[in-house]
Amino acid sequence: KLSGKTVYSVAGGALIICLERKLSLELIREIAALKPERVVCLDEGFAGNDQLKANAVQTMKAKGVTSFKTA
């Protein structure tokens, strides 16, 4: 659990999966702080908030996440 939301860690933390339907910048920062190689989130979690999604992409890049995808 991060920021009260459920996240899944796979392969010793190399992959983080978040299937929450409501994401926050705080949650994105906590996920990025784990420094996984890859992160997958539901696109629906951004609720059409393009600014939050853009911030998520930049936050992940800054922490060295090589792959950030939404599904």
C-alpha cells in the first residue's frame, strides 16, 4: 500500500503495477521513489487529467524508470 492505494510489486520491485481508478501526484511520487525499471497504471486512473499524466511521465523519468505505460 502506498498513499492508501494498492500497488503490486513484481520481480523484486523491477515492475510496479497500479490498478487504482484514481491516481494522485503523491501516489505517483511514492511509486517513482521505489525506483522500479517499469511501471504500469490504468489510464482511467488519470481521469482525463493530462497535467497529472504529464507530471507522472516526468517524475518517472527523473527517477530513472525506463518504461512508464498506461493501459
